[in-house]
Amino acid sequence: MTGKPVVALIEVQADLEHAKIQYASWRTGGAAHVLEKYDETVGGIETNPERFPCKYGPIQRAILERSFYIAYFIQEPDRSVVLAVLDGRRSPVTIRGILGERVAAQKAGYRPAM
């Protein structure tokens, strides 16, 4: 078990806003539910990122419990970087495309939000 800090790309804020809107449209307290599940998931990634399976090459996934959303992240030597929080019902081709763009931006020196 090797814990390390977790940071997220700035795009993750927009992903979470989309999730909050979607859940608030049909569930009382839906926005708070999604944020709570995201925080729990990030806590799990921070504690032990190795427990989450790789999905697309080095990109790992962590399912937000009791939601449709999945947090995708990569591990760096000193931290884990959340690349996206996406609806798991989306097309795998679409998900792979979004993740590819964000990994490319990360490698190009794009700094994550802290």
C-alpha cells in the first residue's frame, strides 16, 4: 500500500459540474451525492492507488460507488492525477478519445489544478 497525493486536471471540474446537473435533475440531493462519492473515491485513490485496475494502458479507473460515474487517473512517481470523471455508460470509443486528449495535454506540460 503506497499512498500519495491526488490532483485533478482542471477539466475535471467541468466533468463534475455535468455529473451534478445530471444527478440533480432526477435525485433529491443528487449534486451533493456525486460530490460525496467523488471525494470518497479520491480518498481511496490517495490511500492505495494500486488497488484500482488499469483500463486503458496505464490509465486506471475507480468507480464512484452508487453512481454511473468513473474517475480515470494515472499514477506519477509522486502523485496520482485524475484525468476525467465520466459517465460509464458512454461509448468506450468516446471515453478513450477524451482520455487520449487529456493524457496528451498532461504530457505536454499542462499543469493539473491543485
